[in-house]
Amino acid sequence: MTKKKTIRVLFADFWGNFQPDDNFFYELLSRRYTVEISSRPDCVIFSCFKGGFRPFQPYRHKYWRYRNTLKIFYTGENLRPPEDCDYAFTFDFPETKKNFRLPYYVLHNDKLIDRLILDDSRDIDAIVAGKTRFCNFVYSNLRAPERIRFFEKLSKYKKVDSGGRVLNNIGGPVADKMDFIGRYKFTIAFENSSWPGYTTEKIVEPMLAASIPIYWGNPKVNLDFNTGSFINRFDYGNDEALIERIIEIDENEDLYRHYLLQPYLEGNVPNIYMDKERILQKFVEIFEEHGIAKDS
């Protein structure tokens, strides 16, 4: 049996509950390498959170101390990589030698692929019967005016239940977001902002709860998911046309069932961005080019 090579890694500037030895990248790299968390790393894998990220200020981040170390940037936020990174894993198009597309929804849920592939055993009657409420909105970020405007417009048709900290109208934030979403026919699944390629967990969570996403954010979302399975703001000229379509689906159970029956993934197969072996191979290419993975 071939021994794994060792790669010494430092993770820096990730979100608050990020665990250096229990995360997507650690698990992925461990398939091929013995991963050693080190203060004297072969490479630094870093993100954008420490010290704030709008705008990105390198000197406020831990990674910046490692001037002569290979630096690999990751972001699920709508911002561009800092100039001093060597490689970037982002949601951006196009893929280049320096940029590899890795949308945040791939990191968001370990069982994502299995749960998004639909099979004939689903009980659509039971799913429809469980949708006792119209539409939900669960957010904590006030800095998303497009999302807030749409919530206010759709609320003129029927009450939209807001279960987050923003515009909460149900008496307080919900304890279990996914359980809450699962009671609703529709979920407002608007990103914080719009940018080609910027697809996060916003659309995936209602899919996993069998609530039809009302989506806005990535104008190229069709490269991630089957647009026949959700209501895509980019297919309509304005909010009013979008709301007319929502009302039509809400009032027509056959049409609503039609949406529920559509596969979330095109052809009901994982897209290329979900291929973990493909992601791992990019790391292998980077490490081999820089000669930094050592024999154990």
C-alpha cells in the first residue's frame, strides 16, 4: 500500500465556528495526503472573514504574515480574490489556472448530492399535504435591499412569514430553520447580491426541504441547477411578472406538483462543481507544481 505524502497546512481567516481539523478542505485533502495542521505550513488556505471583508484589507488578516508561503484563497462571499494569493477557489467564472470554481453550496452540506438526487419513492401527496403555509423568508442580513423589496411586494398578495432576525413577523427567530422552511410551499431564496456564478446555500436549503425556491442572485444559475425545479427571477422581466407567476402556481395545485416533480439537478445527476475528485485533483496539481507535499 502506497504511503500518503504529508502536507502541512494552516487555515486562516475563516468564519467563526470553522474547525481546522474538521472541515471540507481537511476532509478532502485527507483522501490523498496526511494533513498536518502547522504553524510552519507548506501552504496557507485562507478566507475573507477576520477583520471584515468589505473591502478586503490583507494586512488585517492572518494569512498576510506568511509572505513567502503558497497561499490559496477560498470565498463563498461575493468578492474578488486578493492580488497576493497564488490560487483562488471561488464561485467565479471562468476557470483559469489561478481560479477554480467551487460554489459555497458544495461545502454547505456533506450529504448534499445524495439528497438532491430525486427518486421515484418520494410521496408527492404527503409533501403537498405538509405544505400548510404560503411562503417564508429567513434572513439575518439587513444589507440586501433587493431581497427586502421583494419580500414587501410579495407580502401584498399574502402574508410572507419572516422567521429570521430581519423583518421578523412571527414573534421571534425560529429555532430550526429547515423544519420551518419545510412547512411552506415557497421560500424566498434571494442571494445577498447578484453576480455571475454567485450561488450559495440560499437555493439549496429550500430544495432540501421540498419548498419551491423563488430565486435571485446568479444569472447563470442554470449551470448549477435545473431551472425547471424553481422559480427563477431571471426568467421574468420584473418583480410584478415574477409575482404573477407565483400566484399562478399557488392557485393551481397541478402546476405546483409539476414543479415538485422536477429534478433539482439537470438530468438528475450531479453537476461538475460537485465532483470532489475533480476538486482534489486541482489541489494535487497545485502541490505538485510547487513541490510541497513530502513523503511521510
